[in-house]
Amino acid sequence: MGRKNFIYFLILLITISSSPFLLFVSSKPNGADTCNVSEMATKGHGASTTSGTGQYTITTSKSTTSSSSYTFTLAGPDSIKGLLLYTLDSDNTRTGEFTVPTNFKQKSCDGDGTNTLTHSDSSEKTLPLTFTWKPYDSTTKSVTIKTIVVISYSDWHQLDDVTVDLNSGTSNVTTPSSSDTSGSGSSSDGFFKKYTLFVILAILNIVIYIAGVAIEYMLRRQNVNAKKVIKNI
């Protein structure tokens, strides 16, 4: 293979083979892929390389500016890049409406575009963050807050469920159900999935390179033979 073609191929090889690792450094830039925390591992980023809540928490209180609104405060050890946040009523139905802060947006889920909040970009978002939430008029007694925070593409945490008493504004932490925690996965599973993709791409590029070398060799042989035939005529 000619020197120029080899350089072009090498650049292509590096670009394609490194693409899986680019996934490790950011969240989905335009918001969460899924509407449900339990689907993060299958429809979102894949299994996280870390487990547990990562010491991230959601606390609640009644809003000081509106008697019908509540303040959700997200705190944790590091800044985040992505978020999926919503509430469920006693019938396990999404409920309420979020006021959208900067760098976030509402996500349409279950036919409603106001009851789920996600990030609008993958910029660093310094904690603590506060979100204003207002229940629907039909929502009574209590709701459960579901939350996922994304540190990087392969590092995300599902927070403990938080049950909010709408009368007092106080909250209690509960452990997510088994169906909700299925998305956390193990670190080896998450890394293996992405490492396998890298290996497949690397092998594919090597095969393409070898095929290119073989084709060029045959073309050169054919060219040499053609010159010999012409010379002998």
C-alpha cells in the first residue's frame, strides 16, 4: 500500500477505533434516551461502571414562594452532566410539572411533555441543584421521586427512591424495587460491552487493511505482467 494511502488508512483506523472510548466522556448531549430509570442499562447508556447511588441524594421541601409547589434539591460529591427526574403517584403514574432551569428541558413521556425532566446539553452542572415541581390538582397524599444522574457516559447512578408527603413536604428515602435497580449492572459488564465493541472495530480495520494490501499487490502483479506481455509483442 502506498505511503499516502497508508497514512489515510491509519487516520481512519484511529478515528473509528477510538469512537467507543468517546462514549465514556459525556452524557447523551440532547437528553436521556429513555423515560424510565429501569431502562437505563438497556435503552440508555448500558450498564454503569460503578454501582450504588454514588452518594447523590434528593431532598424535598415546600416551596417558599408558592404554597402549591415543592423544591427538590439534588446534592452529591461531584458535578453531573446528565439527569433523568420524574415523580410517580400512588397508581404508579407520572404526575406533576417541573419548572425548567437552565441546561435542562422537559421530556415527553407517557404523552405528557411536562412531567419528566432531563438535561438539554452535556455541560458540567455544579451541585447542589434545585428544581421546582408542582403536583397536578388530582395528585393527593404522596408521590415517589425517581432519579438518575450521569457523571460520564459509562458512569451513572440511580438514586434511592424518595417518597414525598404532599401535606408536609417532608420526604423519606426508600430502596428502589428490583426492577428499577436492574440498570445499575456491574463495572465489568459495562466495560466489557464497550471493550468488545473496540475489539470488533479494531479487527474490522485490520481485515480491511490486509484486504487493501492484498488487492494492491495483485494489481501491481497484474500491471507487471501486462508490461511483460506488451514488451514481448
